[in-house]
Amino acid sequence: MTQFDTHRKGAEAHYAMGQEARFRIEARTAKLAAQWLADKMGLTGDAVAAYLQSVIAANMAESGLDDLQEKLVADSAAHGLDISEDAIAAEIARCLRQATDELKPTA
């Protein structure tokens, strides 16, 4: 194996680890944001668990958090909650920071 091959394999492994970490952070962000909205909607018990799963599944449709925001805005409106898109975006940003901190690798 040449030095180039070794470097390439290392770079590929690093990229794969970064993608996995990004996926885990995004999933954790969706769960935290869904929990926040479930609390606002007054959901309890099994309804919370079902809602969390539906939000996480909806968020996996596309890369990024735009689909998460769209779902939370739609669900908020469907439940008659007066929560602005800006407030939802701010909560998602807070959840993203929390998820990043929680899943940050320890050295």
C-alpha cells in the first residue's frame, strides 16, 4: 500500500465518522425539538413517544433541519398554538447547540 492509499483510506474513514456524527446530532436535535413542542401541545405518555418518532422520521426525509422546522411549524398551527416560525427556529438552534454539546466526543 502506498502512502497515498494510506492517506486516502484515513481521509475516507474521517469523512465517514463526520457523517455519522452529523446524523446523530441531527437526530438528537429533532428529538429535543419534538419534545419541546410535544410539551407545548400538552401531549403525554404514548402520544409523546409517537410524536417524537413521527418528527424524527419526517426529519430524515432530507438532509438538514429545514424539514424539521416545516413539520414543527405545521404541527404547531394544526394544534392552534401561537408560536412564530422565528420562535421555532430559535428553539431548533438551541436544541442543535444542546445536541452538539451532548454528543461531542470526549478526549
